Amino acid sequence: MLKYLIKRLIFMVPLLIGITIICFVVMHLAPGSPTDIQTQMNPKAGAELKERLRSMYELDKPLYQQYISWVKRLAVLDMGISFSLDRRPVVDKILERLPITILINILSMILIIGAAIPIGVLSAVHQDSLFDKISAVFVFVGFSIPTFWLALLLMILFGVNLGWLPISGIRSLNYEYLPPFQGLIDLIKHLILPVVLSALTGLAGLSRYMRSSMLEVIRQDYITTARAKGLSEMTVIYKHALRNALLPVITILGLSIPGLIGGSVIFETIFAIPGMGQLFYMSVMARDYPVIMGILVIGAVLTLLGNLIADVSYALADPRIRVS
């Protein structure tokens, strides 16, 4: 297993380079440039100022030279300086917003796993029952409702009409003056809507994948044999069937890790949460190339690690799988 992990980690390096090349080229092909964004509202900004800005940002160099310079900085974990007016290092801007995005996505993943697997198992065990039909309706509703539209509805209901939950930010204005316990309650209230919305689509999809996988497994001969031995239904389902039914779900979970961070762009923008999603949206609008590439690299690394975690989890979940 250790040899396999080393090979996979080494193979991830050229794959990551290929991903960054594609992202770098596509980013520069997008209409607009940082100099245009920064000077379009200034009537006194002429062609000379734009050229000076292009020279300062090294945008006057050929594209391949820009990429090589960026890779050299990335090799020493330097993602460059932001093109925004604050001129802060990209690493500082990302590290400032990364914890809240990680917190929301970890809570969302826990909610997805904790709810989707039991729902899928129960739907499979009680196929065509009332619970199975209700869960099917829930899945179709979860997939069909746009996240941003549902977010606005929940904000109006729980934030405006009922006044139960805050509708923006991650802390109240008086958070610093609250006692520790009340501060924790305030943070939880701010997290409820973003976490639920982040988990909704993943929960709906994963529960159906779990149901399909479980239906296939419980029809296998070894499940019939286990029942014939007199084992309890609980033991057959949760000890023998569930472990094998988790294999395709593990793959989906591994690939959903970067998807959660990508989806955070929507709800972090709607709820005004100062996370990576909001930073990415603002950077795209401002054509802040260093910040955009920094966030894309993190997403690419998470995607590759998600694949690796899924493969390793396969071997851990099923002893029949061996890595040659």
C-alpha cells in the first residue's frame, strides 16, 4: 500500500501541472483584463497608465513566461501578490478566508454522510414503501430547486418573517462583547442556513446512490446465505451488506470534496460570508489573476487528493481489493 501511495503522489505532480496550464490559459482568454477593470471608472486614465499597470503586473510578457514565473513562485509556496488595491500576498488573503470555508464544508459533509447513508439504506431495505416514495420525492425536489432561489426563500422565512436566524455574515456586530457560550450560539445560528443549503444537493444525490448500491448488494447470493445461517436482519444489513454497498458511494464522496468548495461561491456570496467562495467571486469580477490561480490550485489539489482518498478507502472498505 505504501508503494502504491508513493506512486500516486508522484503521478499527481505532472497531472497538477497540466491542470494549472489549462486554467492559466483559459483565465487569460476570458474577456477583460485587470488594467481595464481598474481604469474604466477613471476618465483621466490613458493608454500610458494602462501600459504601466501591465508592466507592473508583468502582463506585457509572453504568456508562457508569465506561467513559468508563476510556477517558480508556486514551487516555494509563493502565490504572488494580489492585483487588488491592497496589494496583499495571495497566501495571506486565502489563509484569512480558508478556515470558515473549511468549517462550513466539513459540517456539510458530516450532515451529508450522517443523513444520506441511513436514508439510502432504509429506502433499499423497505423498497417501494411510503418512506422510499417520500425520499424519492425529496431527491427530485432537492435536485430541481435552484440553490440561490431556495436560499432567498429561507432567508425571507427564517430571517425576515420569523426572525429566528441571521441572514448575512458569520457573526453579529456585537460578537466581541458576547460571553463565550452566547458567542458560540451566535456562530451556530449564522452557520445553520449555509450548512443546510450546502448539504442539500449532495444529500439528495448521495442517498439515491446509496439506495441503488444497497439494492444491488442485498440481492447477492452471499446475503441470502447469511440470512439462511439464521443471522439477524440487522447483522445482515449493517455488517455484511452495508460495507460492500459503500464502495461506489466512497468514490462519489471523494469527488464531492472539491465540489463543496466550488459550490460555496453561491451561498457565501448570497449570505455575505467572508470565505474562499466569496473571495473567488470577487477576484473573478476584478480579474485578479494571482488570487484566481491560487484558489484554482487549491481546488485541483483537493480533487486529486479526493481521488486518492477514494482509492485508499476502497481497499479499506473491501478486503477483496488488493493493490498490486
